[in-house]
Amino acid sequence: MKPNFLSGNHIQLLRNSAEYFPALEAAINAAQATIYLQTYIFADDVISNKIADALKNAALRGVVVNILVDGFGSKELSKKFIADLEKSGIRLMFYRPKISPWTFKKSRLRRLHRKVSVFDGETAFVGGINIVDDYPETDSQTQPPRIDYAVRIEGSLLPKIAESCEKLWKHMAWRRLEWRAQGTHIHAPHRASDLEVSRNIKAAFVLRDNVLHRRDIELAYLSAIMHAKTEIIIANAYFVPGRHFRKALVNAAKRGVKVTLLLQGRKEHFLMFATHIFYSDFLKRGIEIFEYHKSYMHSKVAVIDGHWATVGSSNIDPFSLLLAREANVIVLDKGFAQTLRADILQCQNDGAIKLEMAAWQQGNILKRALAWVVYGVVRVFLGLIGAGSER
């Protein structure tokens, strides 16, 4: 399905937790009727408790608060934390709480990975930032935070985003036969013309699910890449693209488009080593690769030709593109795209290392060998769960 771009939006880029959580807390405190918050991880730490307290206060003053968290990503939440939320009147549900590692059922891997919230149908947040502290107790406060992005949205996209949140909430409630958790219809948003919109930005809200929107995010990327004329910049934490995606990038480089990948240098998970399998081919084709090492990079963003930009939750790997529920916003606006582009390049210049073809091939024999092993594991695993062949 092609993205449905709508004009009349005010979209603010939020960099990292330092900008995101104050904006999110302010929206919670200003809410008067309904809050829908859907996230992969809702932790129990300093930042998360501050957001939880704001949500509890909202519920106590009569706001209908509906929180949907992923059963795997938020599996560490204590019974006391959950009870405190529910005691205040918050409606909390877990998306697919059965997470047994002893099964290869595809449903176990169909996670709620999107990070979307809507307040009174008038303000929404979409991005890649979980409700979790960037500075866990095991890390030094002197270290830079993980790199991530979200957007704050007002305007014509709100009805679609609000409908998506309400529809998913009701779907999960009906599946679990929780009639009381149906929620209240989201307060009708103002029309875009009634908002004090500082910029008339054109944007689309793009989903990935396992029914009607299986490839929407991937196809939006592919269309933009195939039409790129000058520059493609992708900053993505978990980058294991399928065959069609790799071919699109290579073809873009062949026709003279400058293709730059900013990828995570610090490996949080063993399966991330599969990314290395593509390095040699990409470097040989003239695609520039930078690995970010200054801190952890959790970004899922891209800028193409200085006017097409996306911010969201979707990685470019089999789990995001084949299994998980994801949500991205695509923005067609030169000013927004240039702001995001400048921030990506600053991260690249400040904390990333550029890979050179000769050095990669001569000095990374073990990494390249490990990449083939891990990639093979990923392919076998996807075959076992019936996720389909690589695209």
C-alpha cells in the first residue's frame, strides 16, 4: 500500500531522551480525555517511573489511560509496578504475553515493536524511543546517551494515528475477552486548519503488521531509494536487509547516488553480527559505511535527496520487516529533512568510524567468518518458523 501523504502537519524532531521525555511528560500532564501509549519496552527505572507517575496522575484526574506494552520487551515489569498503575485506574495490557523460548511458533516473534502515543486525539508521538532510562545503573553518567529519535505531531495525520491506536487496543481487548478494557473513543481532534501550525508539512503514517500492511514500510523505503537522484543516508541500529533492499541500494550507487550507512558499532545482540556479511559487497560498490562507537545507537531513520525523511520504530532486518508491528512517519519537507540529516552527520562525525575496503578485508577475517555463521543461523531460524524466504 502506498503511503497516504497529507498536508497540514506540524512535526517536531525530538533527539534522544533529553528532548523526548520532557515533551512526552508535558503531553501527559496536558491530557484531558484520553491517552493511548503503546511501546515495546516500559521499564522500571528513574525515567520510566517519572512517566508512570505522570500517567497515574492523569488517570486519577479522570483521563482514560490505555497502555499497551509488549509481553517480551516489558517482561521484567514487577507485579507491584503493574498493580500501582492499575490501582490508579490505568488500563494496562500486554501484547502476546506468552514468550516461551521452547517453541518455534511464529506468533512468539510477532512482537509489538512500535512506539506510538496519542493524547486527546490532538497530539501524537511516533519514533524509536522506548520508555527506558538511557543511563542504566550499570553505565557511567559521564557516557553519552544512546542515539535515537522520535517526532511530535499535530495536524491532519492525527485521525489516522489515533484510529490505529484505538483499533489495536480494541483488537487486543476483544482477543483477551476484556470487555471492560475497550476504552473510550478518542476525543475528536481539531481540524488541521484550526491548529496553529507553524509549518504546512506533508507527511504519512506508515504501519507494518501481519494482515493488511505486511510490506508497507519496506516498500516505502524501496520506492524512495529507487527514485533517489543524489543522496541516501540511512542510520539504522539493526541492519540485515533482504535481497530487494540490498539490490536497490547497489543500483542507486551504480547510477551515481551517494549512499551512506550509519550502523551500530557496539553489538548488543549476537545476531547483529549478521550485518557484517554485506560489508564487503557494499564497500566494493562504493557504498560508504560508518560504525557508531561513541555510545549505543538505536536509530531507525533515513534522509533521501534532502527532502524525504523517515523516523520510526522499524529496523531494516527480518524481524522488523517480516514479523513485528512497526510504525514510521515519512516526511516530505526540505526543512525537516535537512534538520535530521544534519543531526545524523553530526553523530557520524563525532562518534563513528568510516570503514575502508582494504582494511575491512585484511583485518576482519574472524568478523567476516562469524557473520556468515550468524547469518546462516538467522536464515535457518526464519525457515523453521515459516517466515518466508528472503526478499
